[in-house]
Amino acid sequence: MNTENLAHVAPAGRGPLEKFFAVIPAGGVGTRLWPLSRAAAPKFLHDLTGSGSTLIRATYDRLEPISGNRILLVTGEAHRDAVCRQLPELADDDLVLESEPKDSGAAIGLAAAILFTRDPETIMGSFAADQVISPDEKFQEAVREAIYTAATGKIVTIGIKPTHPSTGFGYIKMGAALEIEGAPHACDVAEFVEKPSEEVAEKYLESGAYSWNAGMFVAPVELMLRHLKANEPLLYDGLMEIALAWDTPERVAVKKRVWPTLPKIAIDYAVAEPAAAAGDVAMIPADFSWDDVGDFAAIARLSSAKEVKDVKVIGESPRVFTEDSTGIVVTDTKRVIALIGIQDVVVVDTPDALLVTTRAHAQLVKKAVDGLKLNGDLDVL
Amino acid sequence: MNTENLAHVAPAGRGPLEKFFAVIPAGGVGTRLWPLSRAAAPKFLHDLTGSGSTLIRATYDRLEPISGNRILLVTGEAHRDAVCRQLPELADDDLVLESEPKDSGAAIGLAAAILFTRDPETIMGSFAADQVISPDEKFQEAVREAIYTAATGKIVTIGIKPTHPSTGFGYIKMGAALEIEGAPHACDVAEFVEKPSEEVAEKYLESGAYSWNAGMFVAPVELMLRHLKANEPLLYDGLMEIALAWDTPERVAVKKRVWPTLPKIAIDYAVAEPAAAAGDVAMIPADFSWDDVGDFAAIARLSSAKEVKDVKVIGESPRVFTEDSTGIVVTDTKRVIALIGIQDVVVVDTPDALLVTTRAHAQLVKKAVDGLKLNGDLDVL
């Protein structure tokens, strides 16, 4: 199928910002945040930082000043009700429900295909539902620059200025400036690099030439689909078939038939890397603070929740007593929790599962999930 | 009132063992075992060591081979049902319920007075309901020697051979041997000493002349009451008034009227110390293992419960996952508990309260109870 056949006549005279449509992929269980985050209540449905908003709500509110209500959300069918409670303004046509997880290639690709069938001139921007960003204004400035840059025919990634030599993120090496109107910071991408060693990460930090790859990008949907078609034609065909049926009575039937047949592949391999090789990728370096809230140590760091002596306490109505202790307590029960003489502890208290670990071991929480899976303790996963 | 007026004619030809009646004072909340042990479910109602028996049941079973069913139990009114479930064979006349706590002088004194009115030749033995002892046979041998010694007109304490220089117990210095038939180890008491410093405790341990004072004693009820009358005449009068009404229809009314008026004093001050000064106290040195299960570190030490890797797990149906962790988990919930990379931790999980501490800080748990009391969190105390 040729995407050009689908091109409608676009309304004349629109600037790049008017063509923008935000996409929020809301997937991933957040295994390292078990037992708070779990299959039935993933990370993005929680207020992990005591901000008063769940992560998905905060993501929507951060995009809305740029996109208005032009926001498409992709998530699992199981989360439909919870997501609609969080985002009551979301139109039914803009909620894409996956009957089973098919990785980011299918999720973001379907968003691109749906937006393309509605308006082939659309510039999409993809922003995960489970990240913490501050301040919103700096984020919005970077996205606006990315939209102007995308309008010149680029897939534009937003690079985050590193604050420490993280070994948990991929990096982007900045290339030459691009001099685009409305995007003074836009530049070429010299290189994408995978998660580095600590030594290498320190060199990156010192050099000032590297940004964290936060997985955020802005691109014309037509360009996205062109690369997808070239690299993953089967995936492309399936996604276009669903997209063409999306705004018709056939939506459910076609999705039900086609979705399970789609190959699983990450959007990085299906689109971003081949596009970079073809010279189609640019970046906007940005220096807002950004965190993917990967573990409880991150929550301890990011949370603005009140401290009971030296212990951060996150919960709706926590009853926590501490004596000579440091660390973090996350609770969604009404139990009394007492910490006595324990340092750097992480306590996560839910009605059916309790985690006790330390900040230093927070990354290992997924081992508990793996172990419980082996044990057959599926009720708490 | 003169105790001699109450003396019945004793059956002829009974040996000391036939005159024995055991008394189990079951009091004390066990604050340092919160939230497992608490006002509504004190220490003695728990199986703290994974033995399969609650401490009170184990205490009864340890005495029964010596005393048969001649066992009197003193506890708070609130624990009546729980105690009766644990000890269904206990006769109603042998269950002494305190309407309010009045310290050990009143509790043990009332037991002595009731037993005296029934049979003034009775030799009583008092053994707290919340201690762990092993092996039972060595304990029973020591109690038999104590009974023979008591029959010569002594208050006989059982001293425990120290296994480490504890600063948490009082000590008894052994005096000259007494050469009593049936009690080859009986000896005088040279000195009672209060909880020592660590340095002093080490000297005691080296010398071999000191035993731990475990608060266990065996004595003729008549001798107990004689000292009580001399030292605490008001307490004595009140207790005798209740005792005389005990096996009559007036029991409840008299207890209700008199008990609240009784002075609060420990049995050590009311009887044991004055008796020692009068040369009326002897001891049996014993070397069974003994522990008052004072905190969760003691539970970790004593428990025969299964280990999940290096973590002791105590609970009826625990679901515990551990990874690179050491310590102890005590649970009376069905929650999944995961420990990741945390050392020497103590986790106590109950439906309405959770404690997280370390073995080294186990003695400080009462601070949590004090703090929660100040906070007004009375529902979990």
C-alpha cells in the first residue's frame, strides 16, 4: 500500500504548530516499582512524586498547552477504565487500546497511521506517560522547537542535558547546528550510543556534547510511515489496515483480527535507527529536569512528599512513626508503619504485598517480581 | 487477720511433691514485641518460637508433669477467652482474673492467699507465662529440688546458669550448700544483685558463682503470706479478704470491691527481699536454657522456624521472598513479603501495623509504642 494514495488535501496556510498532534504511549508495568506498580495498576496510574497528579495526568497537562485536545493515547485494554477516570476529556476515537502488548513499534506506528489517515500533514510527538519533567515551560519550548524542526522533514529527538553520569540511559552526541526558524537550538545528531559504562558516562558528562536519549521524538507522520514501510513492511501493512478502519464501524473487528498478527519490534529499530542512518534525524538539546522514575531510589529523590523526621513518606493518609531512621515509605494502606533504627530503607506497603529493601538495592526489585512469578504468586504481580 | 486461724487440718503423710500447686502469672503486654504483642494479644498468647505452642500453653505443659492439674492462672479479665481457648482444662476456680493490673505483689499474693485458704500446707511455685525453657526435663528436676527445699521452710528461687554476660537480668550469688534430701543442689543465697554493667556481668560470668534471676520461685504459701503480712499489711488484708470469698458465691462481689483498693508493689519488694534479709531464701542452680523473649532479636535467636535463604520466617502461612537478605520476618497476615538486599532486618507484619527495624535496635521497639501513644494511635497498641 502506498501512503500517497491516502493523502487528503491539507487545509492551506497552517503553520507547523497547528499540524501537531501529541501521542502518549502508556505501557510498561514498571517492574522495579513493584508492589506499588503492577500489571493491574502500572506506574503511570500513580502519583509517585506527591505532586497531586498521576504521571499520566501530568503528562497530558504538560502537552495540552501545545496540542490542545489533539492528544492520542495508546494503552492496554485492561487500563481503559483507569485511564478514562484520569483523562475524562479524552475522545473515544483518540484512545487506542491494545488487546495484547506488541512493543513500541506497533503502538507508536498505529498512532502514526491513524493520524496519517485523518490528516497526512500531521506532525506527531511521542511522549511516554510515566516520566517526571520540570519545569513544564522548558519542556514545551523544546517541543515547539522540535515541531518547527520536524516540519523541515526530520524525525526530531529531544535530548536531555545530563545531571550525572547515568549508566541507565542511552546517549545522543550532538552534531552541527541546523539554523531552523523557530528552532534556534536544533542540531544534527552525530551519533546514538547505547547505555555506557560508568567511566564512559563520566567522559560524556564532562565533554558537554552528549545528551540523554529520553525516547521523546517529534516527526511528520508521513516520514515515520515511510521509514516503517521500508524497514518493516508487514508491520506497516497491518497498521495501515487497522488505521483505515479506525474511524469506521469496522474498527473493533479489524483490530481484533489484525493486531495479534503484528510483529513485535521496538520503534528504535523499526524507525529511529534506519532514519538516523539516512540522515533524517535531528535533535533539540534541552535542559529541563527529566526522570523516568525507574526505581524507588528515584521516587525518594524526586518526591516532594512530606518527611517524617528523615524519612520521606508517600501515601494518601500515612500513619508513619520513625525513630533514628532514614529512607522512604510508600503506602497505600491505612496501617501504622513504625521504623526504628534502620537506614536508607525502602518500605512499600500495599494491601496484599510488602517490599522492604534499601535505596542502593532499588534496581534489584525486579528480581522479586521474577522470583514471585516462579513461585506462582501471580495474584500480587 | 492471723493466718493460723485459717489453717485446716492437712491430710497426713503427704510428701512435699503432693503439696505442690503451680501458679502462672500471665501479665505484661510485651511492649518490645509490638506490633505482634499488644494489649489485646500479649506475648504469652503467641507462639514466638515456631514450636507449635503458644508460650502460655508451653508453660502449662511444662508444669503439668509435676503438678498435674493443680495449676492456678492469674491474668487480666480481657484475656479470659483467649486463655480459656489455650487452656481448656483450666478449672474456673483456678482462673484468677484481674479487673485492673496491680503489679506482681497483688497477683502472686492473691494466688498464695487462695491456695492457703484451701490448704495451708500448700507449696506454691510461680512461673511466668511468657518464657522459653528447654529442655523441660531439666526444668522439672530443678523445680522438684526447689519443692523439697521449700518444704524445709524456705522461699526457693531457681537460678539460671548464664550463657553470656547479660546486662538485662538481675543476678543471684550462690552461698553455701544446704544438704537437703531430694535437693542435692540446694544452696544458700549470698546476695541478690540488680542488672549489672557489661564489665561486671563479664566478671559474674567468669566467676561461675552467679546465676540469672529468672523470677521463678517455690515456697510454702504460709511463709509467703507471713512475709507479706509483715511488710505490706494492707495488701495482705485485702488479698485475704478476697481469698476467703474466693470459693464462695461472694467471689465476684468481694473482688470487685477490694481489688481496686490494693496497693501496687512488685513481689520482689513485698516478699522476696525482706525474706532474703531474714535468711529465708534459698536457691537451686539450674542449667536449662532460659529466655524471657524480651525482643525480636531473642525471637530470631530462639525460633526453630524455617529459614527462607538466610531469613527466619515465623507465621502460619507465610509468603516470603528474599534475595541477598538476612534477619527475621514475623507475620500474621497472608501478604506477600519481599526482602531485597537488606541485612539483619526485623519485619513484623500484622493486619493493622507494620514494624521495620534491625536486630541491633530490637530493644528500642518500645519507643515506637511510646511514640504511637503520644500520637494517639491507640487502636494499634
